[in-house]
Amino acid sequence: KQEVTQIPAALSVPEGENLVLNCSFTDSAIYNLQWFRQDPGKGLTSLLLIQSSQREQTSGRLNASLDKSSGRSTLYIAASQPGDSATYLCAVRPNLDSGTYKYIFGTGTRLKVLA
Amino acid sequence: DVKVTQSSRYLVKRTGEKVFLECVQDMDHENMFWYRQDPGLGLRLIYFSYDVKMKEKGDIPEGYSVSREKKERFSLILESASTNQTSMYLCASSSNNLHPYEQYFGPGTRLTVT
């Protein structure tokens, strides 16, 4: 059974730091992995999606990497800003031949960037 | 831009009431999902639909039903609301074709059952 873990559960950093958020999954048979941001009381906003054949994706100050064989993905945030404060979640979609449409979510890392 | 909208941001209902949560997406997506999100438990899948009139149970379907009569609309129904259904409800959609399986979420409905 696929399990997705995000450690740490919470993180505080001073403004301007570069930081890395981690996402681990137990079954490497994934179709893609998606990173989301969630502000308090709001829905999830898609940040980056990495297909299983890709190693990384970049959008602005964000870079997500994927190592399927080790079951790990990282989200790198460069030059963090107070506006980056939010909860970050990752989700994996199993392979298309798995017979399921389900996505499996991690429980998230709550990030606070201090001004 | 994909847009997923939910009928209410906040809802307060009484125990035993029948509750309807509506979700509409404007990108002709085949797949639609209902999740609930609770502190410490993360997102849990209630139901999903991969086509009109098609539905499959997720991990926690008890006490809920769904309806998908049109491709763009997916409704979650609480047949008889109970206090343990107080939660944040999130709707999502995804395509099988363009940007395959990338999920897009609505703003959420915070439901309180008293």
C-alpha cells in the first residue's frame, strides 16, 4: 500500500533563506507527483507536477526534483519570502495500470518564513 | 486557466439535515473528486467520478453519496448530517488528456454541523 510522508511537519526559517521540503513515498510505481500549496482555510494550489519519466521541474523560485528509485521528491524554494508561508503538500498518482484513480497525499509541511 | 468552483465557502447545518455540496469545473475534465480534510488526518478521499453517471467509493464513503449528471458538475450529498462530518470539504478535477492527471482544486467548503 502506497504511503506518502512529509518531514518535517513544520518549519520556520528567516526571510531570504533557501530551503528544501521533503516528500517520501514507499512504492516507486507512480505515474506522477504533484506539489501543492495551501493557505489557511483555502483550497490547494498546484505548484509543480513531475511525470515519472522526469527528474525535475522548475517554476520561478521553485524547483521540484524526483528520484523514483529512492522514493523521494524535494521542493526547493530559493530566497524565501514571508509570502511563501503556507502548508506544502505532495501527492502521488499511481501507475495507470494500477487500476486506481486515487491520489495519495502526504500530510504536509507547514512553513513559516519570518520577516 | 482551470477553474473549479464550490457552491459555498462556509456552511452551518443542523444534525439530521440533508446537505448538498456542489462543485463545478469549466475545463471539460473527465475526473472529479471529493475529499475531506481534518487536522492531523490530511486529505481523505470520499468519492470520485471518472465519467458522467459513474462513481467509485474512496476511502471514507460512509454517510455520503454523490451525483454526476453532467460532466462539469459533481455533487456531494450528506444524507443525514452528523457532528462528525464537520470538516473542510475540497473538490478537485483532472483530465485524462491535457496535463494528464494534474489535479486542480476548488476553494473548499467549511461545513459545521451543530
